[in-house]
Amino acid sequence: MSQRIFCVVMSLSMLACTPGGPVLDPQRSAELAGSARDASTQPKPPLMSEAAVKPPGSRPQLVDPAELAVLSALANEQRPAADRARDSSRETAAVLRFFGIGPGMTVLDFYSGGGYYAEILSYLVGPQGRVVAYNNTPYLQFSKDELATRYAGGRLPNVEQLVSGNNELSLPANTFDAVLMTDAYHDIYMVDEKIGWSRIDGPKMLAVIFASMRPGAVLGVVDHAAAPGTLPEAAVALHRIDPGLLKRDLQAAGFVLDGESDVLRNPADDGSRPVFDPAIRGQTDQVVLRFRRPR
């Protein structure tokens, strides 16, 4: 670089001495050469790719296929308007993404009730997937009108309805990629002979569910939270469960707690009122827990 600067200066000096040529200032030429030399030794800013210098809004956004599948299922035009109206308060999109349920899976909707989640799961797992919607007899009787409409004319061909007594549940082994229990785990502790709800052998039922799941499969639980230390029998009156008790039950059955989401938590609900109390209905504090069958 210094040799090039020297040559430039010499050339300019020769021009200054040429008859009829331009008159140049040798001192000024030396100053310019010094500036060029200094500039050549200064560190340069790192080169940046075109994508790096574009403003964030102008760059293409990556689409999460799993999230897109959930949103597409919720947007399915076949869904009843009454179901759509429940999506926001139930944070359904966030719950399903947290549980990682997606196309092609085989899913058990445990205590499916009227089938709100079963229908969404039907669209989410798609034609290559399968949903088993399980109800016991009391659930079936309670939801019979809604179920008649939901499954009329074979609307959901990839959903199989399964009905059995509380202690008579039988499921195929190593079948399910995911099991969903929404607002239902507390019912394992319920007893109401008037409606045919006999006492459930909880450990036996959890063992049946555990064996039906593939290694690594997800058990997603959503339920109304009771205050810590609330006795399980309170589920009859409150339709809630102490989250600590829920975790202990499932861990004792062999499940591993894999994650918790606060998307449905509400600290304003102290867990002391029944979930159907008009003052709190639809706004209860709920836990969202993801368990797995170990691989």
C-alpha cells in the first residue's frame, strides 16, 4: 500500500513539473497521500447479509407447521358456532400447542362429554389420524343431545365413540400418541350412585391409560384447581382437584411431569367455590399439565 501511495505522489510531482501542465501543490498532495495511508489501516465494519440489514417487518416470517395445523383445525368451517364461541375462554389453541398434538396422531379424548375437543382433534389429526372419544354411561346420558348432533350423518369419520362403565374400561396397549383429559380428572374421585356413578378404582384406571399409550406419549390434563390440601372428596361439590394431589396420583402411576402452562391460571379465584357458581363460572383457576409415559 505504501508503495502505491509513493507512486501516486511521484506522478503528481512529475505533472507539476511538466511545462503547460496543471500546477499542483506538492504539500497538499503529501497531505492527501497521508490521509489515504491512514484510511487503509483503519478496521472496516463487518459485511452484513441482505437479510440482516432489512427491517424486521420486511423479512419473511417462518410458519410453525404445528401451530398452523391447530389454527386450521379451529378455523374449520364445519365446527358449530357454539363451539367457536368457547375457544377464546378455553385458550384452546394454546392448550393444544402446549400438548403437541398434531396431524397423523392417534388420540384418546378421555371423558369426552359432548365432544367439543373430539371434533377439534378430528380435524387436527386429519384423515391419517384417529380419535377415540371415551365416555362412561353418566357422561353419555348428560351429553346425549349434543352428541346426537355432533356425530349425525357420520360427520366425524375418524372419531370412534367408546362407552364403558367406570371400572370396566379396556383399551388397546401401546396405541395412543396422546391422551387428553379436560376438566375431567377430578371426576375420578366422584361418587354419585343416583346417576349411576360408582366409585372408581383410580390406580386401576390410570394403569389402563398408561398401558394404552406409546412410550413417550403425552397425557395432557386441564382441570379446575382447588386450594392446596383440599380433600379429594370435595370434587363432588366443587368439581375441582388439588393440583398437588393430581401430580402425586399421576407420578405414582408412572407418568413423568413434562411441563406446566399458566395460560388458564386465574389468581383471583381462590378455589373455594363450585365451578358452576355464576360468580366464577368460565373464569376458574385451571391448571394445564403435560405428562409423558417414559420412553
